[in-house]
Amino acid sequence: MNNDKITKRDVDFAKWYTDICKVADLVDYSSMKGSMIIRPYGYAIWENMVSVLDKKFKELGHMNVQMPMFIPESLLQVEKNHVNGFVPEVAWVTHGGENELEERICVRPTSEVLFCDHFKKIISSYRDLPILYNQWCTIVRWEKTTRPFLRSREILWQEGHTMHETEEEAREETLRMLKVYEDFQREYLAMPVLVGKKTDKEKFAGAEETYTIEAMMYNGVALQNATSHYFGQGFAKAFDIKYLDKNNELKTPYQTSWGCTTRMIGGLIMTHSDDLGLVLPPMIAPYKISIIPIKLEDDILDVVNELKKKLDKENITYIVDDSNKSAGYKFANAEVKGYPIRIEIGKKDLQDKKVTLVRRDTLEKMQIDINDCINMIKKLLIDIQNNLYNRALKRRESLTYNLYKYDELKSLLTADGGFAYVNWCGNVECENKIKDDFGLKSRCIPLDDNKVDGPCICCNKKATTKIYFGKQY
Amino acid sequence: MNNDKITKRDVDFAKWYTDICKVADLVDYSSMKGSMIIRPYGYAIWENMVSVLDKKFKELGHMNVQMPMFIPESLLQVEKNHVNGFVPEVAWVTHGGENELEERICVRPTSEVLFCDHFKKIISSYRDLPILYNQWCTIVRWEKTTRPFLRSREILWQEGHTMHETEEEAREETLRMLKVYEDFQREYLAMPVLVGKKTDKEKFAGAEETYTIEAMMYNGVALQNATSHYFGQGFAKAFDIKYLDKNNELKTPYQTSWGCTTRMIGGLIMTHSDDLGLVLPPMIAPYKISIIPIKLEDDILDVVNELKKKLDKENITYIVDDSNKSAGYKFANAEVKGYPIRIEIGKKDLQDKKVTLVRRDTLEKMQIDINDCINMIKKLLIDIQNNLYNRALKRRESLTYNLYKYDELKSLLTADGGFAYVNWCGNVECENKIKDDFGLKSRCIPLDDNKVDGPCICCNKKATTKIYFGKQY
């Protein structure tokens, strides 16, 4: 059984996670250290994510483009904060064929400078604005320790880059795209994410403000699952990008960028999965249904075919396991793969014109009339999606603590971890002290319901905001 | 007018081509020499190509995966023919962050070795076969001279990699995928391509046989527009990939790979476009219709909105030019962009309840009753697609010469070039001599209707096959 190869979640969460990635055939390791192979089942999840998000981006007027994957060193250095943030972790190409390059080039760790270099050429009038671009590509960051989907030398992602006439428009865009990520993660990934602003210490290199989607994993650790940056005019000024406004005056435009990555697959796994394997929310699962004929006999296979036709008609994706493995093996495999519903079709069931449905989230079994099967499946898919969301929300709430005393932060240093919701003065000294003393990093400053109810948890001086702290991936 | 910026096709074909790429907003150059930026309109053409091909690949059972973009030098060297073919043109990464790497790594020029490295791990039984994988990604080849879409240091492409139990199955797959490319290019790109086998001299490094799709550009030059390779067991043996067959005996599987790139966009342009700009076949055009209100007045805009609704209903893509530019400018721009049909809506037309349709391929104008508009559009889109195909076919036929005497090959060295269809003995010496004497390379050995009708055009000895020669991009 493949289930046996999965370490128990409560015994070793990190090992449990990598076991699931491997045993559910999501990834494989390669001879290229630090990079991963995304296998068909893992890639199908990513394709579903891409398809939903790409449609949403386009509905909002964004267009896809493709920039070079290489950045000459001199170009990377145009914006100083930016280059300092990235240089320690870029891969450098020094030779093309047998010749040493005159200037070394890096493999893009992100593409702000490439977009700005292009924007300078194509923006001249207010008529050219807004520019709403997006790019699906891979980026490289030379990480020392890597984990599938979470931290890899090569990352599949999407990066939006936009330019606007006014600060107001650019700020609106920043928050609009943050909302796209939030909605997507809530509705499709069943992840009850927190939304907020990063502190100055944690913001993106070169950004004025970074907004973030923070999810809590089952073990109480935080995962930053998407970000949206307001750049103001920093890059535009560094690249000397200007446009003539309606009054024929030269102005500098305002900029945003926003991105999400295959890391969301890691988030999915660590939010919903269990000791038996992957658990996928129906809205993002490549196959919503797994059909398992208990024996490969004609009357059973007839029902399988009948079911397939009905599911096709309803556009419900499925996979049939008609291998000659034992029923027990097939059930276990369906659990490992996290198909939301399993349909078992056996002799006994058929005598009563029934089939057995099993929910992956609760493992609840039910015998259903064959003719009611499709209606029950439609209902269950909604139920499972909601249940996964609510279960994760409850878990997050149970692991989020309103703390007021500095020493209480210690309580987060248990196996379950969790978030501390605290009052903060806004000074980086306190933020640093909390990190040094407890290993907790600031997650985000909530945008709503941000009511200070006490002094700074660290320095006891006047607090200016509420903020979440937690351990992070 | 943007038209004015396009060099005449008959004056300087190469300049005409790059002018169109630039003026139609398909690409831009970047600070990264040798790489191009694919702009939204160019990328939308690629997205259409991807969407059609990806669907077809999946219907045939292929699954998408993602391999690392880096290949350690030692891995690249496992198959000797392969590495010798690619080493002169790879980009080498030597530093990660501030540290020199222990082993340098190249950015993938193609991914055979990465797939084989993975296949070795996941193939153990005949039950694991066939493996039908595909990857959409970018590759890097450090070309010295580059041209948009045709030859670039970074290329967007797709690469299929499959493994099979038998030689027969692998050979079938090789030809099946060749047919997919052929059908796609004929049906969607309206390109009358030749299909055939490459000579040993021209085949892919490491392949036993390479099959090719060869298109003739308007100027008579050949473009290799997709390839499909039969590898036999070469890579499998080099990587020691084995499987247990049904009789429990260890066997070596048979392999294929096949790919096509954004080069097809270059092919599209050089096949159909003209002095006024791009001409896109309706089946691949991002916008099939351009709607141009001659004046931005209410009664005209009402008709625009009415038309938009009807086109939406029919799933016909369109773009509306409601800028305040002059009508003449808008017409010229629609021609530059190659929208298959332009609808002009003016005051005069409307008095008679008519609109004017203009075909991009022939520039023919017609006044149509508003109510007949959609039906006429549907008919015209088919007509245009067919006309472009037939026009290109006629051009190719008129520039293809059945030659029997060596000196006649000289006749191809004119501005129009073209293909020579000749008898060949099969020896590389003759192939090399033709290249040295005339700069003509072998294009392909046709798979059908390959009837020798004379001695080898070069050595006059017994010919074993017909073959096409031509200048190439």
C-alpha cells in the first residue's frame, strides 16, 4: 500500500509533507540539485490554477506577454534597493557556447527591470496608460535549502506588471489583484487566508508597500501564498519613464506588480491533507471522481461506462482505475491521490442497483441508488469544498492567539505553533526583537478590523496597529 | 501611417519581415541582446497555437510535466552524439549567488537527458509504458545572429517525450505527432507544408531518424517548422533504462521526441503577409474582426454595440477601434495588424442600413445589409482561410522545380529562390557538394510519391530517392 509510505503527520510534519509530494506522484527529484520535476498529476493541479487565474486576469483587462529570461547585470542594477535584495540569490550565466560573455547575465529572479526597460520604450502619452501586463514563466532563486513547491531554485509563477497615470489607480490595482488572489484561494483552494500589509522590514525589495496573502498550515506555520506590490514611482524614476498627460505636461507614472507561484500547491497540501495522503478541494482537483470497479467483470464495467457518460455530460472530471490490482490497493491509491469522491462498484451493490460513494475529506461511506448517483455527487462536491474550508478555518482560529504579554509569545514555540495577534508600536526594533527572541516573523497588518487594544507587546509603548506574528516557511 | 514604416517586400524581404514584426506590435527588442520581447498581440497568436495543440496532444493521451531548466554538465554528456550537437550553443551558469558552482550547469537547449534521467526512475514494468509526456517551456541556444521568432537565444516551445515497449509503437508515435503538426499548420496556419524525413546529415543530434515539416516562405526560402524524432534505443541504452516485459524479461524501451516553437509565427508572417502589414488566417487570428466606427457618434456606436452582441453570441473574436484617430489611420492600422475582416461603419452606410466589409487578404470591399452581416462574416472567414492556403500553395508550386541537371541548381540562386526536387544517390558527399557549390541544403525526403526518375543529380550514379533542396532560414 502506498499509504504505508507516508510518515504520520503528527510524528514528523516536514517528512509527512515531502512523503505526500512524492507518494501522490506530484513531484520527483532530479539530478539538478534544488530543482524539482513536476509530474503530470502535480502539473495538472497547476494547470487548473493557471486556467482560473488567467481567465480572471484577462477579464480585468490584463494581457500576457513574454520577456527574456535573462537580465544583464547592468540592467539589474538600475534600481538600488531592488538589486541589493536579489543579488545574493541569482544564478549567473558567464559563458555562451565556448565564449566568455563580456557582461555576465543573471537568470531572472523576478522581472521588474525587464518590464521597466520595455515600458520606457512603449509609454509616451496618457493614451498608452494604463498598461496591464502579465507573464507566466519560471524564475530562479539560488536557495540553499529547498523543499518541493515551497522553496525551489526554479519556480513556476505568474507576475503582473502594470503602469498607471495616477497614484490612486495604481493603489486600486494593487488591492484589486490582492482580492483576486484572496478570492481564488478561498473559493477554489478552500484556504481561509489572512489578507494584509507587510511591514517595511518584510516588504519586497524596491516596493513602497507589499500586500500579502497569508495562510496557516495545519501545523500552525505561516505560508505567504501571493503578494501584490505598490511601487509608487520608484522604478519609473530610476528608469526615467515619463508620459505626456492631457495637458501636455511630462509626468511619471505609478506602478504595481503582483505574483503567485506553485507554492500554492504546497499550501493546499499542508492545509487539507492527512495521514492517508493528499486531500484536494473539488474546485481544483484534476479528477473530482475516482471510479473503482471492484472486479473487472462485464456487468460492473457496464455500470462504469454508464457512469462515465453521465459524468461527461455534467462536465465532472473522473479517473477510472481498471487495473487488475486488488480493491484494497485501489482504495488506498485513491486516498493517496486525494480524489474528492470515490465510487466503488461491486457485485453486491449492483444486486440492489446501488453503488458506494466515499468522501475523501471525512472518509464517510454511503450506499446510493445508481440513479441518484449524479445528484448526490453534485451535492457532495459542494459539501466537501465547504467542509474543507470550514475545517481549515476552525483550525486556524483555534491556533490564533490574542496575546498581550511579551512572555506569552513563548507559547507559540510548541509543535502546533500558530499565530499571535498582538499590538505593535510600528518600530522595527520590536519586530527584530520578537524574531530574535522567539523566531517569530511578522506576517501581516490586517487591512480591516485593525483596532489597537493595548500597548506594544514588546516595548509597552503606544501601539499603532494590530499585527500577526508567526513562524514561516 | 504605420504602413509607411514597412519596407516593401520585394525590395528587401529580410527588412520587410522585421518591420512587420515591429510595426504590428508582435515583438520588441530588449537590453538582453539576442532575446526578444513577445508583446501582447504576438503572444496572443502563440496562446492560440498552444491552446489548439495542447488540446490535441491531450486527446492523444499525452500529459504535461515540468522539468528543471538547468542541466548539470555531466548529465548533458551521457549521450555522446547529443552533447556534441549542443555544447557549442549552450549558455553556462557558473555561479549561484556569490559562490562558484562545483559543476557548471547549462540552461536546457532541449530536454532529452532530463526526461531520460527521470524515465529511468519511473519505468520498471511494461505496465508503466507507454509514457506520453509533453512540456511547454523555453529553451536557450546561444545563437550569434538572431531574428524575431526565427532564431533567438531564447525560444518558447513544446517538447514531447515518449517511451514505448516496441519499435513499432515508437515509430507510429513519431509519425502520428508529425501528422498533428502537419494538420495544424495546414488547417489553422493555412500553410501548405511539405512533410518528410531529414537526411542523416541534417537529423537531430542523437536521433535515429528525424521527420520534418518544411514550409516555403514567400521568398522561396525554406523554414523547418516542426520536427519529430525517432530515437530507437540510443538514449535508453545510454541511460540504462529497462523494463520487465510480460514474460518477466528485462527489455530496453523505444523513444521519441517532437517539438514546435514560436518560429511558426515567423512562418505565418513570411507565408501570408504583404506590403501593408500582417495577414493572419482567421483560424489563428486573436481577433477575427476589427470594427471601425468612422465617427464616434451615437447612431454609429449603437450599431457597433449591436454587432458586438451578435459576434459574442457566435463566439467570433473582435476588436473595436473607438480611438479618436482619423478613419484613414484606423484602416491602415487594421491592415498592419492583419485582422482578417474589417467592418467600417459610417453615416452614409447607415442611411441604407448597410455596413462595409473589407477582406484583409484581397482588400476587396463590399457593402452588406446590417442584417446579413453575421452570415457574410462567417462565409468570408472560411473563404479567407481557404484563399490564403491556396495562394500559398500556388506560390510554392510555382517556385518548386523538378531539376535533373547539376548546373540547373544555379537557377535557385535568384531573389525568389525556391525548392529543387531532384534525384539523389543518398550519399552525404553529394549533399555536401550541393551545399558547397550552391548554398542549398537538403530539406526532406518525401514520405509518399517518392518515385526516382533519373540518376543522382550530383554524381550521376544510381539514385535511391527523390529529395528537396533549398535555401533555409
